[in-house]
Amino acid sequence: ASFCPSELPPTPPPQAKRKMDPTDMMEAKMKKALDRVNQVLEVTRAHPQLCGKVDHVHRDLYSAVEASSQALVASQVIALSALGLTPEPLRQLIDWSKTSTVTLRFVAEERTSFLREESHDEEDPTKRVTEGGVFGTVTSTIVRKITEYFWKFSFTYRIEAFRGVGREPSDFLEIRSRSGDMELVSRSKTCPTGAEIKAPAATFTHDVSWLLRHLVAADGPFLPSFTIDRSDEACRTPRRNPQILAAHDAAAELCGWTSNVEAYIERDLSTKYDLGRARERPKVQSKPDLDLVFEPIFPVLYPEPQDRSTTSPAAPGGFPVLVTEEQLGNEAPAEEAADASGALVPGTAQQQPSLALTAGDMNLFLDEQQRGLAKVNEQLQAAYATIPTGAPCSIHEAQLCMVLQHLQRLCTRYMESVQYVEDLLRKQLIAAIGKEVTPVEFAEYVKFHNSKLFAPEYRPRPFCYAVRRSPSHSPEGTLSILEKLTSDMPQPMDTVVAAGVGDQPMQFPISAAVNVTFRGDCFVHASMQHSFTGSQTRSLSLVAKARQFSSMIVMVGRIGSATTFEPKYAAIVQNQDELTIPLKLSTIPTSKEFKDAISSLSPEQQSFAKAFRSMQLASTLFGILVIQIKPQLERVLCVPENSLTKEIQLT
């Protein structure tokens, strides 16, 4: 079939790429993991789902984050056991953590020494053929003399834990150690590894005190213990509280430590294997997929309450770590309920069962994690069977890198899980409001809130005033402070106003010998400023406008005392002039912040800081003085009052 150009369908306009919601991204990423959960659990009961897919109350989100934190502690212990940490040394580390910090350290050393020099002839594969001449066709080859230098490369590395700063040998505890050597070949007498001795070749440390302090070393298995103190004033959300912030920081630091160690093993130490003889270097078979190892950390809830009366025992033959309902702490106090007046009364709502993961299911997940680690270890044994055990990329390095990668995945999964809950709360709040609140909309809310909170005479009012001689006179102009939040038109800033403050005359100097005394209406303004993190700061400007045939003097400065005005700038605004002065605000520390900052200073430094702060406080009271010119000229010219006022008769 053929089409005329006019018959072709119109090209649809390109669609803008839709920005994916963080919760949607997490749900898509967790789909495969939840399919694995369904395989682990029984099919005769409800399976957990992501928090966003389940009807829940706010308390359930705290329980979900606490369960994820418990799983983080337990799964990290299981991963560390794969590195070589056994129960008895772990008990020792837990005892150390009660009084001191405990640090995990990786240390590696490399040594390269010259062995011998060997020479042999090597025939060039290229041949030269010469035809003709007395002897007919002549074929010649090139033989090169190759000199090779042999080196002995030896390496050692260890993972150890030490208490405090490690003053005594008894403060150290070795978790894993490894040494090996191989023969390197080079064609120059320069050391192929760069330096004959690297001691240390690498060293990385990580503070594991947080992990150890959330483990209970009972007589039987180890019990992870983690709860969020919801009564703490610093507790804002399931993600924004001191306990989760500390857990998040510990996970991020452990992720960085494992990444550094893995980078040294794979990119530095293992590459020495390529410097050996090619015919003596067997290749590694296909590596197993790390996705086989289960990661038991999920931001999930059950669609309905589950039976929590039973706890699955620890895996037989596995590392003795067990999650219990007592350590989970799912029996939280009752939620707030509204009384007859509508006010919330804490602890009056009917207690509802928690929807968070049960201890039994968490133990099944931990069992699956250990089974996955064992399965991957078996596959690694088969893949590295032909690699010499003394080589720097043997089964030992493969097992170490596998565990390090698994620890990175655990930490990343945990940080994503707690952030998912925070993003879910944000998404729900936006859905409840109907839109995402911007700084402009929040300013509108503050105005609405102030209208409910303050009595009419105390409510904030826009800073916009008409400059006039008396109520019976027409305005000479206007004076206002405008604020601009976005690209919209500037609006007058709302301030709390106290009018008629003080009736005593004030003065300002115009020279070293002359002071001008003035009196009139006095207003004191106060304003509460707010800003969003990452948003553009608001801009303020002082705007003075004069009407036609009108004039006034606008002076800007500060209030030096109850009777002194100290002008810094002044301008005459007349005959439809518009004067705009940008106002740049600066923030000084609060009294508490100032007190905390000077607490460690010397008495002399504190005295200077206090004197300087008193000067700052004295200069922070911004003042504006408006002087009308016509009344003053009438007095100077000795003409009757209102003689210079332009009157317009309406017809």
C-alpha cells in the first residue's frame, strides 16, 4: 500500500520523561526479593508486603523500621561469621564494647624479592624470503635473545579487632588471616610491583561499636536488640530519630570499609597474579551469582495480624543468632485517641496488634541467608579449584570478596528500606493535602494560622503605610517592605506591630555639632521568617513611592538608644519617584548557641566575644525615618499651614 504525504498520520509530540517516585522505584526493586520471601514462607498464611501496599497506622511504620534494624544487626553478624568470626570471640568483643570502642581493621603487607635471571632464544614468527641469486630462494628467520627476571612475591593480610587504641597485645583479637606467595616474571630488572616492601600495603579501619552494643550475649544464641525511643523530643519520624540516624551512619561507614577492602583485593592484590608465567596461570571458571544470597532486610508489613506465640529456633549448624518477640518490642503503648472535644489524649486508643514481621519469619529469613552463603561458597570452591592456593586471587580472596560484597548489599538495602518509609510518609502527606507544599503556600498557611491564633489587634499586618500629614490630608506617598518568595510579584511582608510606642522626642546627627530633634508616630515591627532546606531564600526590599507634587525624606539606619536614631542612608523621594533599597539580612547566634560557643574560651576571649555581641545586638534594630518636606518648608518660609499643599477640586 502507498500513502500520500497528506495521508500520513501526524507525528505525536514527544512526551516528557516522567520522574519516577522514590517509593515506586523501591517497590520495583523489591519485587524480586519479595518473590523470594514467598518461596521461603508457607503458602497457608498471609505473606508480608511492602508498607505502601498495606493498610496500616503510624505505629506500624516504627515497628517495620525497628524490624529492619534488628535484621540488619543479625544479618551483619552472620556475614561476619563467614569472615571467620566465631561465637566466643564475638562474646569477647561484646564485653569490650560495654566500656570501650571496638575497631575492625584490615591490614595488608607485600614483599617482593629478586630470585634469578634467565636468558633464552626466541624465534620471531615472521620469516623473510629472498628469491633469485646464486642459491635460489633463501628463507631467513630472526632469533631474539630474551632475558627474564624472576621475583618472589609474598603477601599477608589480616582482619582484626582491637579495643580502644590497642595499647596491649591483649587488646587485639584476630578474625581472619591469610598469607601466600608466587613467582613473578618481568623483562626488566625494575621491581614489577613498584616497591620491594610495602608495609603496610593497605590499612582500613571501621568502628563496630554500634553493632556490638545492639547484641545481647545470652547463654544461648546471640539476640539482636534495637528499639526507637519514641518519647525522645528529637524523634520526628521513623527515619528521623537519633537511633535510626546512628544505625544509618554505622551502615554507611561499614559499606565504605567493605568497599575499600574489596577494591584493594580485586584491583591491587589480585592483579599481581597476571605477572606470573602465562602457562602457569590457570583461568577462573564462571563465578556464581551473588543474588543467590538472601538479604533479610525489608520494609514490609503483614496485611493482617499474625500469631506471635511461637519463635522458630536458630538454624541447626548455623551461627547462633536468634530474633525474639521480646527483643522486637512490638507491644508498643496505645495510640492517641480523640476525646469528646476532639483533643488527642495519649494512650486512650484501643491497642491494635502490630503488623510488623514476626520473630519466627525473621529467623527463617536468617536461615535462608546462611543457606545462600553456604551455597555460593560451594560454587566458589568449584570455580577456583584450579587456582593455586598460594596465589593472590585464590579461593580465599574470592570468599572474602563475596562476603564483603554481601555486607555492602545488606547496608545498602537497609539504608534504602528506612528511606523508603520516609518517602512513603512524604507521599502520604502530599496525598492527604493534595499537593506538594511550596514556600509560598506555607507562607499562606502561616497567615491563616496567625489569623486563628492572634486576636484582631495583635494579628500580623502587611508592612505598607501611607505617608500623610494627618487623617484629613491626602497621602504624600507610601512606604512598604516587600518580600519576594518566587518569580511572582513581591508582596508586603507581614509584621506584628506595636503602635504609639514612646512619645519622647528622638534625635539624629547631621554633623559633629548639629543634632536634629524630631517626634511623631512611632511603630515597632517584628516578623517571623521561615525557609525550606534547599529552597531559594526570600529577598526583601524597602520601597518608597511619592505622589505627584509630593515629596519626603526617607532615612534608613538603626536605633542606637531610646532617644537616638543613627541614619546611614537618606534620599529625597518626590514627584512620582520610586525608591527601592534591597535589604540583606544576616543571622546571629541565639543566646543559647552563643553561650555554648564561648563555654570553652578563655576569660579574656569570652569578655571580648560578649562585648562584640552587645555591639551586634545594639545594631540589629533596623529603623526607618520619614520626614515630610512641605510642613518644614512652610515653617521656614513663614507661610500659613497647607499653603504648599496642592488641592484638586472635583467637578
